[in-house]
Amino acid sequence: MIQSEVNHIDQTTVSLRRYDKWKEGKCIDSEFETFKLKWCGVNEF
């Protein structure tokens, strides 16, 4: 994970993730993904 942002009021997390592809000890490709998550508290169900 490269970066993460948490909003406790809106109950959300946004993370920037990096994935690397390695071959023979060298990074040959990289890919980035924005991962958004909304969570609920136990009492909200």
C-alpha cells in the first residue's frame, strides 16, 4: 500500500495500492489500484 485516507465520520477508507511484476529479480511492470471501502459498525446491522 502506498497511501491511505480514512474518514471516520463517513466510515470510509480509500487506499492506493501498487502491484509489481518481477522476473529474474527485476521489476518488469507496475500497476496501481484505488481501493475504496465503506464499513458499518456492529450496532448498525
